[in-house]
Amino acid sequence: AETPFIIAGSTVSTGSGKMLVTCVGESSVGGRIKAAVYSADAEESEGSPMTLKLEKLAHNISFFGLAVSALCLFGMIIIQFGVNGDTKTWWPDLTRFIITAITILAVVVPEGLPFAVTLSLAFSARRLGTLSNLVKELKSCETMGSATTICSDKTGTLTANRMTVRGAYVAGISHMPDSAESEPIGIRIKQKTSEAVKDILGRLLCICTMDESSLGAPGENVFKGNPTECALLVLAESLGYDYRKVRAETKGRSEQTLKDGKVIMFSSARKMMSWAVPKEDGGWRIYCKGASEVVMSRCTKTQASESGEDMVATALEPEAVTQIEETVIHAFASKAMRTIGVAYRDFDSKPDFDAVSSTITNQDGTPAQEVETELTLIGIMGIEDPLRPEVPGAIEKCYTAGIDVRMVTGDNLETAVAIAKACGILRDEHFAINETGGPPQMKKFRAMEGKEFRTYVHQTVNGEQVFNQDKFDEIWPYLRVLARSSPEDKLTLAKGLNASMLFKNTERCQQLEKEGIKIFPDRQVVAMTGDGTNDAPALKKADVGFAMGQAGTQVAKDAADIVLLKDNFADIVVAALWGRNVYESISKFVQFQLTVNIVAVTVAVVGAFYKQDSPLAATQMLWVNLIMDSLASLALATEPPTEDMLRRPPVNRSKSMITKSMWTNMLGHALYQAVVLLFLLFAFPDIGGMPQGTDYVKGLHYFKNVDWMPEEAKNSCLYLDPDWEATAEWPDKNEPRPCTDTKIQERYAQCVDDPDRDEQDDEYKCSYFGGDHKYWKPNPTKAPSLHYTIIFNTFVVMTLFNEINSRKLHGEVNVFHNITANPYFASIFVLIALFQGIVGAIPLGEGGRFIKVYGDGMGGMYWLMALLIGLGVLVWQQIFVNIVKKIVVPAAEL
């Protein structure tokens, strides 16, 4: 036997035998692979690009928040106790200052960011699950959005994995796929091939295929098992051979007589499979199939096309080999067909299956088995795996999105190149004009075979092959197709691309750009596909590993970050689209959140130095964090992707999370909101006739004369609040107090002339004039004031409308575009407005103290004012985008 070992995890389908266990656990072949996938000590990849950026952003924000809060704390202490010299109530004041500093710190730190990140990743993962992408690692959603390179398998990923024999060369006769004959390939072979040749071909196809390969029930034509072998079984049936019957009747192939035969299974080292069975008339026959160039190299004879019952074989001369290669193998490969060679050899007696050749070697350099030499060539089968119809469009999207696509396949170079051309991986720029007038020639390094690739990127050091990153950097910018590759080649690609620092070599990048190749200005983010157990290390090493859900092994699926449920390349592009959407969703939330923070901290810091108190209370900021941040993150995290995302290049690993465009948006809207809030803080009390801050609250002074007679009213001002402090001049708080103040009389005259006054309004307006709070009640308990409630409500309403602006990051004018595609957004917008209406407008009485809002409610007038100011945020966006950003900050710089 080639190797007497059974790999751990193998399944015995038929027969019985004895086994000696030599290695278990991590010492076995499968165990070493699994250890690389499952072991806790296995090398773990670094965090996703977005995670690293967010960690850096959070660190900078936290440092800034601590610095600002500390500055405000010491500033308030110095002003209150040093400048003002007020130390009578030092302990309550100090406590209030500490709470204010903590409030500022709470304002600066975006507590809702982790929730937004997790929510966006979870939402995208759930949606990707409905789009045939099973996400196993949440971070892979976002990482795929930053992918710069996709290394994809061919079979089943780019193609439909529905193999069909479309061309054949049998016994010297070619049956080309573009033949004008309408008959299927099997009928054409039957018509032009002798019975003897047809019989040996049909029996070979039935016998030299694995039991796992079947077509389902007769007539169903459902592929099960290896697609290539299934295509050969379909050909056998078209030749008139039922593979079930042939297997059951052949000694050494039927389940009952398997021990009488000998199977040499396919391996990547040999690139072929053989099955030897005893002949009915004595002797043995070995049937072989495999890669056409490998089988051809083992053949010394070829089957002749003479008709009749007997088979005639002639010597396979070198000239004939060259002719077959040029007219058959190359012709089939140029039409994107996989070429499979089929051959046989007869023995007079049972051969020595352990004997090896002294002159012929396998693909990996090991000696070939003697029984697989001196074969007689029956023919070459051209098997086509049709390209998935959606793949060319998906690859075009990848190139538009700045993502390079590389095909890694086990097919021969010509087949791989043909498929790559058909699906758009190889484009016109990858070919050079043929000076001799022939077809365009492939440029250097655009397509390579695995053997050439391994030789080029490795060097021998102390007798061992060592990877050379510099040599790898010489070829990877050009490489688009890697044919006849091995799983180790995939791992080399993943490691080399990920570790490449070629983008730092400015001179080399400029040279490549002259050749039409633009190097991404950062480290590569690699996505890799795979289906076999041996692919697991490469899937683990890649930034994002995609395993095949239908054809993939369990180990490959466990090693992958995402499982393609339909094995379709187009689903990888869907993952890239949603990955970019995750990044943009988080960017939208960061833009929204930091705008809120900039405004809030500006108002809080100004209030801390001006009044030694923040206009935005700690409980109000908690309200903002719980209601605005959490719900806003849900609204922005559920934004659906748009195709425009695939028209932009990937985001650099080292690029700041906050772009110039985001800074412009944040500072522009923060300026508008801060100006409004500072105006409300300093100027609005005099305009609105209310005390500033929380030092005073409205005392219920009103003019007792209900007939509004000015002369009587001058001497009948009455205050009905029992908490008002009595004075020596007026010991009875319920007695009328003469209003002799000239300013009050003037104000009263204005009240009388106001046609829109009502009793409550007159009480309110006529109670205060001049700004000295003479007729307002002191507020030693710092009860919530109308002034600060208006500031809080206006701040929340402006933030709410700015959430609509935050849906766009790149200076788009239409902020409502595609808003109906996200029902969550509209629902959350209305819900937040409803909550804020309850908090700000409805009288809550003593309940308002819990969230520091005015107990009597603001009333409709101030809510309408806040609404108009909030709508101004949308107007400001248009002014800002169309004028400021296009003049001050050109769009090209954003």
C-alpha cells in the first residue's frame, strides 16, 4: 500500500479488518490540524480593524473626559471658595461640584457605544443568516467589510459544482464540445467507438469511482458525492452501463468481494486513483483515472480506434503525446474544462502492489507505484463545471469596491485561466498584445502553478524550505490565478498577504501603479475560502475564513468565521456589503453620539464656570443615555446597506474612525446646537420673563383685582404661596401688599393691554420684571426650574432631529433617502418624541424632581419653540452641506 495509515476521523463504509492504533489525539494527522483550530494555545488573530479603532477612540475620549471634569471641579472650587469667598455651605457646595464633575464625565464618555457595536454586529449576523451566510464570529461581519483580497476556490464556489462531460478523446477520436452534432457526448462515443473500447471505458468509469459517488435512484440523476465522479457515472449510463450493476457483478469491486480487489485511493501527491480487480479469464486489470497530464505521463500505449470485438493498442510515441496535449488537452482546458485521463493495464497474474518505480515519480517527488506505470491510454474526458451565472457580476462588484479576487484551484493552469477569464478575475489588463499577431499573451506572474509558486517564495535554509516574504512581495500584486495548488499554498497566501508591508515601499508602489496596479495603502485584510480538513489552518490564519456549508468538512466549518450555506461566491460579496454596513452604522452612531457629547459638555462646562452648576443635571444625562443613546443605536444599527457602499474602497486599518467628513458634520451641528443652548442659557430668561437658573422659582404673585382696574391693582398685590417668608412690614402673608414699585406698575399696564393674556399668563408675566428677582421666591432647595427644563427639552429635540442627519456620513444632501427601508428608525423616532413629550411638556408635579424637570410642565408654547429649533437642525444641514462643505472643506478632501 502507498501508506498503511488510516487518518483519525475516517469512516469505514464497508468491509471489516483489524487496526493497530499508533497515534492518538494531537499526535495524529487530524489531531494536529484540529489543534491548530481548537487549541486554546493556538495563535489568535488580532482584533478586527474596527475594534482596534474603537479601543483607541475610547481611550482618547476617556482621557479627555477626565481632564475636562477635573478642570471643571477645580475651577468651581476656586471660583466659589476663593474668588467669591462663600464658605458658609462648603460641604453641600463641594458635593454639588463633585456631582457636576461626574456629570461632565458621564456626558463625555459614550456609554452607548459598546451596546451599539454589539447590536449592529448581531443584527447584521442575523440578516446574513437569511442571506446564506452563517456567521460564527460576530467580529467577522465587520472585518469582511474591510477585506482587500478574496482568495477563492473554483469548484462549487465560482462554479455550480454540477460537473458534465462535454468533450472526450476516446481511442484516437476527438469529440469536441463545440461540435455541430446535436447528440449528447455518450451517444457520439457509442456511434464511433468499437464495442470493446466502449466496454472497457464504461466498466472503468463504473469501477474506478468511489462508493460515495452516486446518482441517487435510477432516473433521478441527482449527484451525491464527488461531482467529477458523478459526471463520469452519467457518461457511463449514457454508454449503456449501470454502475450499480457493474459494481455488484465485478469481483473485487462488489461489497462481498472487496477483499479480492485492490483500491489505491486518490491523493494530492499522486493526482490519480486506481482500482485493480481480477479478470474472469485469469490475470488482473487495473483501471486508472486522474489528472490528464499525470495519466499521460504513465502511459506507454494508446487504444486504437479499430472496430470489432478485440482491442488493439499501439505504442504512444512522443509525437502522439504532443499532438494529444495540443489538440485535446489544451483545447479542452481553453474552454474551461477539467481534463481527466483514463487508462488501464493488464497483468497475467496478481501484481505486487507494494513495488515502486525506479524512474517515475509522483507529483510530490515520491516514487510512483509500479502497477500505475506502463498504462494503456483509453482517452481524455473534458468535464465542464458551468460558471454560476451570478459570479461575473459579483466579481465586477469586488473590483469596483477595491477588493482583489484571486482564484486558488487544483485544476490545471489552462482550465483555471479559462474559468478566470470567463468570470472576470482575469481582465484585459492582465494580458499583453502578442507581437506575432496571435492571441494575447498572459503577463508575467498573473497565473502560476502551485509548484512554481512554492519554488519562488521559498528558499532552502539548512536543508529546510523557509518562506521568503520579499520574494512573495515580488509576485502577489500580480497574482490572480494559482492552479494545481495545495492546501499549504492557501496557508502561504494567507500568511504572506497578511504580513506584507509592501505598501510602505513608496518607490515600489509607484512602479506598480505605472503598470496599472494600485497597492492598498495599508496591510491586506484577507478572506479565504476552503472546504477540506487540510484547508482549516489557512481558514484560521485568514482575517475572515469562509467554509463551504454543503461541501465543507466539519473541521473546516469549525475553523471558519462564516459558513457559506450555498457554497456561492456571490454570498461572499453580500457578506462584504453587510460588513461595510456594520462599519458605517457604527460610524453613524459615533457621529451622532459625539455630536451630543460635544454640545452637552460645552453647556455643562460653561454652566459649571458661570453658575457653578450644570444646566443639564446628572439624571437628565442618564435619561439621554438610557433613552436617546440606546434607542438611537438601535435605529442607526439597523440601517440597511446600499449598493453605494461597494463603490468605495475598503477602509484602511490605520485610518481614524472619525473621518474629516464626520468631524465636519459633528462640529458643524455642535456649533448650531451649542449656540442655541447658550442663547437659551444667557439671554432667554429676560425674553421669556423667568428667573435664570435654579436660584429662584416663580412665586404665585398676581393682581387681586379681577376686573383689571389699574388704580386698585396698584394697592392690591397679593401673594398666596404659604412658603413665602413673612417680613416685619407684612407679617400676615395672606394680606394684600401694595405694589408701589414703578417697574411693576409699568409691567402691569403691559399685561392689561395684552389681548392674549389669561389668568395664569398674567400671573406669570406680571410677577417678574427687571431681572432682580424681587418678586420671585428664593429656591434654596434647587428645585427644577422652567429655564433649565426648556434647555434640556430643546437639547433633546435638536438631538432627535440630528439623528436623521446622522444617517449620512459623506455629505449627502438628501438625508431622508431610503429612510422607509428601515421601519425601526421611524418607530424609534416617534417613541423618543413621545417619551420626551411626557417628560418635558406634561406637568409631573413632584415627580419632575426625579428627572430634574419643571413640575408644572413647560406648556405648548415652549414645546413648539423646541420643535421649530429642532427642525432648524435639518435646515442647517442643507446650508452646511451646500455652502460650508463645498466652499470651506471641498468634498474631495472628505
